[in-house]
Amino acid sequence: KVYAFCMQFELLDFSGALAVASNGEFFISGGGPSDRSLCIWDLKERRCIKRIQEAHSECLECGDDPEYKMISAVAISHDCKLAFSSSTDNAIKVWDLKEFTCVHTFKNAHKGKP
């Protein structure tokens, strides 16, 4: 059976980067130019339960231009232990969802450089 439902969430500056966990318990959203944060949203509670402000903020060559630090894509591993975020700062980050910390950064990932 397929169930369709609608839930309303207050996404502050949503850029379109969103991934739903395979267990159906949460989703992750990535913020746009003015709110460059990652949020974990609890589907049952309908609220952001974890937030990382400026998730892709360490790009030195990006300067202060917020367009270069917005989150463009997010994904969640099938076992719901890791999340991945991609940004216009040319980095891909791997996040531990238990601690909600960055465990690895692939710099220049979008430029094809190591």
C-alpha cells in the first residue's frame, strides 16, 4: 500500500536540497544562500532536532559571497548512519549522524582534483 500525506515544516531558507532516511523517521535539508545550515528533521515531531550552522563555511577561496557556500545536495546512507552534503564551495562532506559531526571532507570534489 502507498500512503500519501502532507506535512508542513518551517524551512527557513530552503534551497531544494533534501533527503529522506530509508527508515522513514527523519529527513535532512540543506540551506540556501542566507541560511547555509544542515538540519535533521524528525518526521514524527515535525521539527528540526539538530542543526549545523555554516556547514560548508571554511572555503577560503570563496570569500564572503554566500552563493559559494550554499548546500546544493544532501544524501543519507541506507543504514542511516552517515549523511553526505555537497556545496557550491566544491566540497563534499561526510557526516556522522549519531554525533552530527563532519568525519571527512572531499575538497575540490566538483573540480575533479584530488
